[in-house]
Amino acid sequence: MALAKRVFLFLLLNFFVVFTISFILNFFHIKPYLSSYGLDPSSLMIFCLIWGMGGAFISLLLSRIMAKWMMGVQIIPPNTNDPELSKLVSMVHSLANQANLPVPEVGIYRSNEVNAFATGPSRNRALVAVSTGLLQRMGEREIEAILGHEISHIANGDMVTMTLLQGVVNAFVMFLARILAYAASGLGQSRDNQSSRSYLSYHMFVFLFEIVFMILGSLIVAAFSRYREYRADAGGAHLAGKESMISALQTLRALSEIRDTKADNPALAAFKISHPAKHGLLRLFATHPPLEDRINRLRQNSGSF
């Protein structure tokens, strides 16, 4: 049932993205970039920017709503009578004040995984959510450090920056793939050669080049994602204390084998504080550095937090 709901929401989001971008293209009368007269680079650039950036920003605008739906996040009222949840809300409020941020929404989702994430389209409309597994298995100081890490993501504007980067990468992938496919397919040689076979080879080359460039683009996005995790760890250490942040990461490492397939959501994986480690060359595509590396980075940092 949970899988069916996730698939439905994924399809709904993609339908909304396609519908919205198609409406924008039609509204501004963006002409086709490929016609019998050849390829128009200006129209292609506009087309790729709208699709690449548009899809990324629509996902960002809906990120908080989709997180609630996909993960089953329950928002905790600020005046909750539950002592444990009230303490959680107070921690988030205190940390947000330290970081000079508007108070984000605070939520909880039912899962055995020991994890937390922050999302939202802006600092004023952010959400910090933690799993029930994290609340059950971590001490108060460790929970505060985890929350400090997530508050740092919001303070650093990581959600917007990741969206911008992903949008630019998407646009470049689409643009370069079509330019190279146009040249490789022979469509640009002469109008006589613009047969159905040439158009078929063009679309095949587009598909091939997009795969190659998406892989290369993923390396860039993953590298920045790992950098922002190090930076958020430093922010958590600043807000909650260096030893508390190290202790929290050590606990995450010790409990990393606890997995919950119902909570596995690729759309939110990059925003969680912990993610299964990759090995070998796959580490280049990892959104998170190994927990051991993060712990060592904090230990070696002699600066004040």
C-alpha cells in the first residue's frame, strides 16, 4: 500500500511538472528548436533552460508537501502536550534562534531507521523531521546535534543551492546531448538527408548522450552534496557542541545497519543526515561522505565551533 502511494505521488508530481512546463512553453510561444530548416540554438537553449531549471524548481516548491505525503510526516504542534515531542520542538526552536532563522515546522515520521532530514523551498518555509527510530535510540545531546546539523542545512540554503545546481546540470545535459546528436545523426548535412531514418538516429543519439552526460553531471552534484554534509556537520558542532556532533555521528555509524525499506525515498535520500555507504568507484556518486570520514573531519578541525 505504501509503495502504491509512493508511485502515485511520483507520477502525480511528474505529471504536474510536465503540464506546468508545457503551459509555460506554449504561453510564451517558444518555437520548436528543430525543424525542416535545421536546429535553432537559441530556441534550444531556452527550451533546455525551461525544462532543466523548471522541473528542479517545481520539485523544490513542492518539497515540503511531498515529504509529508511520501514519508508520512506528522507535524508536531508547538503547544503539544507530549513531553518528549515538546522537548524536540523546544530544541528546534532554540537552535533556529541561535542560527538567526525563522522557526521551521517540526515533524516526526514512523520508521525504524535512525535518520532525520530538512527540506523546504526557503528558510521561511522549511521543515525539519526526525524518525521515531532516532528518538528511541539517541540521547538528548545527540538528538540536539542532529537537529543542529539539519538547521545548518537550512541556514546554508542547501536546498536552494542543490536545486540550482541540479537545474543547471539538467539544462546542460539536454543542450549538449541535442547539439551533439544533431551533428552525429547527419541531420545538419543537407535538407535532403532529413529522412525518417535520420530523425530516428537523432533521437537515439540524444538518448545515448543524455545518459553519458547525466552520469558526468551526477558526479558534480554528488561532490557538492558531500561538501554540504561536511559543512552541516561543522554547523551542528557549532550549535550543539563538537563532542555532541561526533557522538551523534558515531551512533549513526553503529546503527547504520538498521534499514527501513518503507522509508527509502530517492527524492529525499540526499537530504537525510545518513545514507548507506558506497564502495569503490561508486563513492564518487555518493551524496554523503562515509560517516568515518565525517567523524575524522570534525576531530581534525581545530577551529572553534
